Amino acid sequence: GEDVEQSLFLSVREGDSSVINCTYTDSSSTYLYWYKQEPGAGLQLLTYIFSNMDMKQDQRLTVLLNKKDKHLSLRIADTQTGDSAIYFCAESIYNQGGKLIFGQGTELSVKP
Amino acid sequence: DAGVIQSPRHEVTEMGQEVTLRCKPISGHDYLFWYRQTMMRGLELLIYFNNNVPIDDSGMPEDRFSAKMPNASFSTLKIQPSEPRDSAVYFCASTGGGNEQYFGPGTRLTVT
């Protein structure tokens, strides 16, 4: 069945790069997503990548996709304290409408 | 657009009471999703609709949970009777093309 796995915690120093990793199992995924959740708020879509791409860059964010290994990563350059949040990886499943399968989330802590 | 609107933002109720959560999706979006988030189980998809029709309700925990979408701009999630283990944050999300889900701020439900 479909499954998305993430490590639970990541701690970095302000100004460093953060890399959050995700693995998924369904090879028919069409899109893969990264969402950010701040305390007490809903999930905010950060970026997404189509499954036939291997990289997407958007300002400080870089998404890398290794389709062979079913591995997705999100790199945040020059991490700021405001980036502290929980980051969710999600995959969409072919032929299941808009349904997404979410990972359990990685809590990013940025220390000054 | 105001984004996805959920009400109430917080609900505290006693065990056995009926609870109704409400959602207004983004205008023009034809998919609507209900999620539940807890520390133990993470983010779970409960049910989703396409053009007001329920497509997949396999995530609804049990018969105490029901969801309706009487029109394109309104959906409800009802729990009757409520139990303490239903305490969670309930999110509604909508999408127009099946790719980017936009989340509401959530309803924090506490059942005592």
C-alpha cells in the first residue's frame, strides 16, 4: 500500500542549510509535495514537483527527487528562526483524484 | 479569496454530545477533504468529496462520524455521540485541479 516516511526531528543553526528527507512507496505517484505547518495553524503548501522532474528550485527552497530510490528531499538554504515548523511530505496517487498521502512530519528546530 | 474557512476554531464538549464542524471551501474548487490530526496518529484523511459527492470515506473511523456536502460551498463533519478519543484538530482542505490542496486553519476539538 501507499506509505510515506520521514524522520521526526531536525535541529540546525540559523544560517545553515536544512535538509529534510522523505521516502515513499507508490511508484505511480504523479506529484510530490512539501507542506509547512506552524504551531496552531493549518498546512501551507510550500512547493511541489512533478514526478518526471528531478529538481525544482524556488528561492531558498530546493526539491530533489530520486524516482529510482523513491526519495524526496527539501533543502532550505540560509535557514532562519522563522523556518521552525513541522514539514510534511505528501504524494498524490495516480487515478485517485486529489487524494494525498502524508508523511508523519519532520519538526525543524532552528537555533539562533 | 478568503481561503478555506472553518468553524468553530475551538470546540469543547462533553462526552456523548453531538459535534458539528463546518467548512467553506475556496470558491471554484471541486474537491473537498476532511482530515484529523493527532500526536499519536499524525494526519489522517477521513473522507473526500468531488463535486459534492463522497468519493472515499474509508478513513472515517466509525459510524459515529458522518460528513455531508449539500452544495459546492459548504460541508459538515458530524460526530454523534462524541468520545474523548475524538479530541484532535480537524482540518478541511480544498483543491481545484487535484494538485494543490489548500488547508483551512482547523478546528481544535476537545471532548471531556
